[in-house]
Amino acid sequence: MKNSADSAVLPSSKISPQRLQELEAGFLQAEQQDPSSPYYRGSNPVESPHGMPKRRRFMLGAMAVLGGAGAHRAAPAASPGSLERTVPPDATKVQGVGVAVDDGGYGRRSQFETEVRTRYATKTTESSWSFTPLQDSMGIITPSGLHYERHHGGIATIDPSSHHLYVHGMVKQAKKFSMADLKRYPMLSRLMFMECSGNGLTEWAKPTLKTVQGTHGLTSTSEWVGVPLSTILDEVGLRPGAKWLLAEGGDAAVMTRSIPIEKAMKDCLLAYGQNGEAIRPEQGYPLRLFVPGYEGNMSIKWLRRLEISDQPFMTREETSKYTDLMPDGTALQFSFLMEAKSVITYPSGEMLLQKPGFYEISGLAWSGRGAIKRVEVSVDGGKNWRDATLHGPVLPICHTRFTLPWEWDGKEAILQSRCTDETGYVQPTIKKLVDERGLSSVYHLNGIQSWKVAASGEVSNVHHY
């Protein structure tokens, strides 16, 4: 569907690409001095079982710079989510920490694990987003505390005991549901990815950010638990002619999006659980809408109202925002679907291969259309492709882990991955997308990512067609 529209305001318009690069450079400068960082540039990294350097020290000061915090502050004693404990010379010679002695009954991660989200340096923290550290990901599940964020009015604080969902409009009987009401309905659990349509917004014209966290970190996978939206719509009864649904959040932005009834009845979820516990506040506690395979901001957080209508509501987030401006001056509206996409997470930008020899290339692939059926990897810039191994479970609308063994000969290489989903859709090149859409829009970039491995072993973000 095409509608004419004014030129969209880029989400990054309040901060220049040059400033973003400066902030990322500050983060990397500190990481490159850390022997346990994946970005270490010395000669004696601390190796993990898979050959990937493992961090041992927390670099919060550098992360704060990337996040635009601006303050120069000393690193705390322990990483977020952990507690600093004394390391004995020999752990077999002393008693360990007692059960529930210092964790308050809620487990902590090790003080030696330091992966964190990094914030995109927008003018305010309330209207901003943070990136998942894909370079450190294991398997396909993203820990709840590392799931990417996108907020338009900050993180709402809501008491679930007083929160309600109102459903009205073109229904036979308008109803109000408490959280207790919703949890009495049959639940559904599904592993699904979510991705912001602005994922990669800096990379259309030229390589800009250096790490995979910056170029692709606005996607995460979780186990989502809740009530099928179709159950609640059946409960209130849809009137003839009902075609659209307005979902409204209870945050300061009062975020709203229009959703086709057909999609709402097919697979949408009223989610109250994530990865075995209640969803986190930054993910919409106590209730969010989850719209599988569609752009992330349609999965309205802090969901408080659903209004049924016979037409879309033309809210701000689907007119002046989240539309794709085309070369002819029209805008592609309601481009909901997140197409098939993949990226190599190791080795990736700003990492260093210490010497020629065996490496296991690893990455993630996903598609809003369904399951990933094939991932191909090239080490020569697309001249030749080899099928990668897909590691189960391979699920629809979910991250899929892929790997490929590679013997690096010490010469320059261009690493790329290309995925195909169950519908036969093949991930395109960035050039193909630019030729079709131009450079006026920042959304829905799913082009093939290229990482250049120099003869020195340094890995960098490049465009290579």
C-alpha cells in the first residue's frame, strides 16, 4: 500500500554519524586494551573453548561512553547483575558461598561475565534504544536482561494489581480484563524473535558502526508466554466489517499502532511471561502485545487498550514514522513484515584473528515469514558459497544458529552469510535494496553483511557486492 508522505525524519537525525563513530571508538579503545575482550588487539587473549576471547574485566566506563552518558566514572567492583566475591587461590581448599547468603533469593551471574546492552546515543534516554551484544550470544535465546530495547517515552512503572486491558469498538460486548482475568485463560508458549525495523539504520549508504552489536543488535529471541489474542477477541465477539485493531500502550508516549484483524486472529499473543518469568519492565511489564514476524514497535508494551475498527487508525507511528520513503516521493506504508536476514557474529567487526588456522564461523539467521531453511557462507566476497550447518531447534519466526568450519590461510578474506526461508525468499544484497528503494528511508535493511578480514587478522565492517 502506497501513500504520499512528507520526507520521514530519520531516528538518527539528532546525532551525526560522525558522533556515533566517535562514541563507538571510545568504547573500542578501552576494549582493545583488555586481554579478555573479544576486541583485544594484543597477542595473548584469554581463549574460550571455541577460540573466542572471553572477557574477564568489566568495562562499564567505555560502555557509558558508547551510550552517551558523558560522565567519566570509575568501573564498579562488579559487573551488572553480579556480585564481587574474593577469588581464592584454590577453590577446593575453602568453603564456597552458602545458599541464599548474598543473592536475596534471586540468582546472579558470575562477576567475570560482563556483556551488557549499549545505548544508541540519542539526545534523551527516554526516547532511545539499546543493542543486544550479539557478538557474545550463545545459542539462540537472548537473556531477558540483554534483550534489545526501544522506548519512546521511557520505561513505565505499572502495578499489575491495578492494570487493566480494555477491549472495545466494533465488538459485540466491550470488556475489561485484569491481569488475573487474563491469566485464567489457556496459555501459549513460543520461542520467537523480535526485531526493530530500524535495525541497521546507519548502514544503508556506507559502513558506519564497527561492531555487530551496533549494526545488527536490535534483534533478540525469547520464550514468550501469554494468551492468544484470538481468545480474547472471540470472547468479546467481532462485529461484521471489523478489519483493524488499535493497540495502545500505557507509557508516557501512549504508543499506538494499527494491526490487521487477520493477523491479530492468526498468531498474536498477549504476553505476560518471558524466558520463564514475568516480562521485564523494559519489555512492557505487566502486559505487552507480541506480533510475530512484524516490526518490533507493533508489539505494544504496557498494553492497556484494544479498539476494533473497520479501517486503520493512521497514528503517528504509521504515517510520519515507520513508513518507507521511496525514490519517487511516495511512502510505502504498513510494511510490517521483517524479511529474512542473517549475520555472522564471529568473527565480526573489530575482532582480531590472532593467526592463520582453524576457526568456526558462527552467526544467526531469522525471518518473519517463517522458518530458516538454508544459510550459505562465503569467505571470498560472494564468489563461492558453502552451506552452513543449522543447529536445532530450527523454528518459525525464531533466531537460528548456524556454523561453518573455516581454515584461514592468513590472506585477506570477505565473510558473508546469505539465508533462505521456507517460502523461498533469499536474503538480498544491500545494493539490490538501495537500487529498489533509494536512500531516503532507514527501515527494513536486511541486506547481506560483509566483514573484511585483513591479512593482519583485523576484522572490519565493509560493503562488498
